[in-house]
Amino acid sequence: MDAIIQFLLQHGYLFLFLLVFVEQLGLPVSALPGLLAMGALAAGDRFSFAGALAAAFAGSVIADTGWYLLGRWRGHAVIRLLCRIALEPDTCVRRTLGAFDRLGTWTLAVAKFLPGLSLIAPPLAGASRMSPLVFQFGNGIGTILWAGGWMLLGYLFHTQLEVLAHWGLRLGAFLIVLLAVPLAVYVVLKFQHRRRFLRLIHQARVGVDELALMLASAEPPAVIDLRHPDEVAADGGILPGVRRIPAAELERRRGEIPSDRDVVLYCNCPREASSAAMALKLHRLGFPRARPLAGGLDAWRAAGRPVDPVGPAASVWS
């Protein structure tokens, strides 16, 4: 253990830089203990508070800038990739888009404090073609508030943290197990919930060929595009004859949806996560024939089905 402490004392700045960098890349690592510890060590004059903050700032900004550039290059495909590995599939995108609607650039200043937003906000800012200077300004403020805030807590409560660290060293492996077990239980429960959710989606969804036949029938379904306007604009395509109702507005605008026919919802989310969740919500609101489109717009395109350019107004169902 002494060797570990000596290593941290000798390479603390580099360690904090790498810890923050890895977390902001999206790996399941938390930089919070490192930020608190560096703040506490700075209180004991073992490290410079400004130097530690600079190391954390550099690690975060480098990773965030990489995601921002990927977002500008690959658009919402990067967002969908990130949500494939999230424990809460696709809802992270909708929450972040909603935050951008409410707060604009200031979303970047608070994103690091909100689970799910920290990783999604930089590539989403890139996909939305946010100016690089505006992104760096907002993201830089957010990074300073996040890293500096946690380090300041460590600085102010360094005595209490030293007591906790002392008991942590005494408890050793038992403390690791004590902390790891609740986390493992949480991850397992989330994974099981996601599997049940995906199984329900698989049973209820409408296939591309089935939807094509339904649209050609005498009583075509009501098809709803759930994507956020920014996603629609970035994609540039839409299914023929659909109504555009963003997922966040679905409950408020449910009066626009006919309850006497099939309702098919789609988005670009992985495994129809968002459209399935909205279909379940419509079931509770009195639309029992609502179902998600299997594979969403991507599957429709892949099957060679026609896609209309995005128009200025929504379609009106007959």
C-alpha cells in the first residue's frame, strides 16, 4: 500500500489527467474519488490546487473535443453508437436534446453533473453544428465548475477524507467488496430490466415489409416520427405521409393521434428503445394498437423503401 501512495504522490497530476480523460471517453471509471483526493492533498500542500485543476481540465477537454469532432464528422450515428452501450438506451439522447432546448449552450456547463448527459453532450453539440468556439467556451466553464467543485470539497473537508482513507486502508479488501457489491447489483438489475424491455419490443414491433403492406391498405396506420427536430434536420429524410411529434411532446399532443387505427412509431434509436417506450406510454393513454417500427428509419432505408425529404410542415392523416 505504501508503494501505491508513493506512486500517487510522485505522479498525481498525470494520474488525475488520465483518470478524467478515461472517464470522459465513456469508460466505466469515476474520476470523483481522484478529484476529491487531489483537493484534500492540495490542502496539505502536497500538490498545487491550480496544477491539479489544470490536469483535470486538460484530460476532460481533450476527450470532450474528440467526441465533439466525431459528432461533427459522423453526426447522429455517433450518438446512436453511444446509446447502444448505455444502461438507459436512447433516453440519454432525448434528455440531452431537451436540455439543449431549455438551456442552449449552458447545457454544456451543467452536463457533467447529470448522469447520461456528460458523455452525450459533446458529440451532440458537434452533430448540431455548434460553433467550435461556443462549444469550447461552454464546455470549458462546465469542466471548471465540475472538476473545481469536487476538488474544492476535498480541500474543505480534507480532515474527514483523511479519516475515511485511514479506515479504508485498515479495511482493505473488505471495503472494496462492500462498495463493489451494491454497484454490481445495480448493474445486474439494470441489465435484466433492459433485457425484459428489449424482449417486449421484439414481440410488439412492426416489420418494414408489414408496414409497407399496411400503408398500401384501405386503412393505413398513423405513422409518427418521434425524433427531435435537430435529429430530423441532420438526417434530412422522413417516411412518406407521417406526422412529426417529438417524443417529449407525445403526451401533450395525443389528441392529434387517432385511436381507432394502428399507430406505428419510429425514430433512429438503437433497437427501437425510444419508440417502444413511447408505444407503451400510448397504451396507457388509450391507444392499444400503438407499436414501434423494427429497426426504425435505418431499417426502412436499408430495405430500399422510399424516404421523403423533410418538409416545413407535418402531414395530416385522412
